[in-house]
Amino acid sequence: MKTVDCCREDDVLDALTSGRWPDRADDDIKGHVATCAICADVVEVASAVLEVRNDEPGEMRIPSSAVMWWRAQMRARQEAAREAARPITVAQVVAAVTLVAVTVGALIALSPWFAVVLGGWMADVEITASLAALGAPSGMLTQGWVLSAVAIGLGVWLVLAPVAIYLAVADD
Amino acid sequence: MRDLTFTDVERLEAAELDVPFEMDEVAFRAFYDRTARSLWGYLAKMTGDPQAADDLLQESFYRFLRTRGHWESESHRRAYLFRIATNLVRDGRRRARRGHTVALPESDQSEILTAAGDHAEASVRRTDLRRAMDRLRPRERALLWLAYAQGHAHTEIADTLGVKTGSVKLLLFRARRKLAGILRAVPGHSAGGQS
């Protein structure tokens, strides 16, 4: 099985991180690194990584802990407020969609075109006969279009409401 | 989505809305002071973009604060913070791949060579080192950074990157091999400062 680590890695790393490598490192460690491929890689890579790390502080723009805490507080408050306002938003959206659905249903039901189309359709499927067979009142038979208009309004509502609610409460 | 109105905030503030952070201010600030610099360094290395590191640093600490968790130790807590940061970087990279946001650059963000004279050589060397690291896969870069720049233990690295502790040794070995090979191939490169 291939060896993936060396028992002296920590010693080598310690020499690197403490700044003793290479000038002030023990000869013992230097001798080991010269013969151990794994530790040679550790020296190569860790010294490169440490060099890059030590070069970074100049670019850092870290806010103070007080500023970070304050920003987190503000953001959490805003999110909580948004969360609390969500039921109101949903209710407003549902009301708006219901109004649209009722309007669409009423407009369709009142249009002469709809009466013609529905009349033909009811004759085709013999819905009047079916309702009569079920013992429905005669008023319903003549006003079947009202039921259809309500069904259309309900259909519109079912299609629009979920989409509208999603758009209203989605975070992004 | 509708914007919050001033009235919404006012109403909730009047109701003395409690902001539910698990950590109190003193504990958070102490933890932040201990970890922010190393987390920023990690994020800058992972994204290759100091600006993105600034944003992700804030997001990481915010998400950390919002988490309701109990940590066994300081290192466990720190690993959790780094894990949040790692996931944010990963998400950013995925979004960038889908083209929805500005890409988090993989390399060569900080190649501004302004130094002159004796400093020029050091700058070139640092640029070479950065380029070499940028040729690694994100996970390889994260492994090497956490192990050697941050000095994290294998268990902490495993927690941060979401891999098994037993796998860290092998993954680290492979990443190290790869970077060492790249570095040795750089013309004029001297091994580990041994010149």
C-alpha cells in the first residue's frame, strides 16, 4: 500500500511555521527532508501556501466585530419584519386574484358569445337531461350557464392564485 | 416581492420584536475577532476575489449567527463557520456556471505587479505561487489552505469540507503532490525557500 503520510510531517511543519526553516532548522530535520519525498512535498507546498497567506493582509478589508454585529441585527430585524408581514401580503394577493377571477367569470358569463357556445355545448352533452334525471330544480337547468361561469372563475382563480402568491412571497 | 415599508418596521419595533440569535454580542464579537481574518483569507483564496471575500465573510457570519446549534468545542464551532463559507463559495461557483451572476474568478485576480527593484522578484514569485494554486481544483485548494495556511486538524478539515476524516490524509497527499509538481515545474523556482 502506498504511504501517504510521514511521522515527521508535524516536525517539518513546525519548523516551517515557526520560521526556523531552512536556516535555523535542525540538521536532523534537514537530513530527513532530503531523503523523504512526502516531507519534501510538505516543505514545497506549505512554504508556498504560507507565503501566499502572509501576502494577503494588505488586501483585507474586514469590518469590526461591532459593525458586523450591528449589521446582523439590522438584517435579522428586517427579515423578521418581512416574515411577520407575509400573511398580510398573502391575504392582499388572494383578495386581488379573487376579484380578477370573479370579474373574468362575470364578463364571460354575460357575453352573448358565451351563451351561444354554452347552449350548443349543453345540447351536445345533453347536460340538461342529465341534470333533470338527477332531480335538479328547473331553475338550475335554465341557469346552467351561471354554474359554468362560476366554474370558469374558479378555474381562473386556481391557476392565478398559486402563481401570484409565490411571486408575492418569494425572496428573490 | 413588495418592499418593506417604514410602517412595517415601525410596527414590529413597537411590538419589541426579539432578534433570535443564539449567541450574545460579547461571545460573537470575541469569536469574530478570533476567526474573521483567517476566514477572509480562506474565502479570498477560494474565490480569487477580495471583493467576493468581503461579501461572503458577512454572509457566513450572518448565517452562523442565525443557526441554532450547540458546539462541543471552539474548533467544532470554527469548522461549522468554515463549512458555511465553503458552501457559499460552492453555491456561488454553481450560479456563476449557470450564468446568473457575475462569475467568481478562478484565477489571476491579484496579478497587479507594482513593485520595482528588489520587490519585483518577490512579486513575480508570489504571482507564480498564486497561479500554481489556482490551477488546483477548488477542493484541493481548500484542503491545502486549511491544512497549511490555517493549521486546521484533519477532523476540522473533514467537518469543513464534508468529507470523512479518514479520507483527508489521502486527499491531502494527492493535492500536495499535484501542487508540488506544478511548483517544481515553474522556471527558476527554488524549493521551499531553500536557495
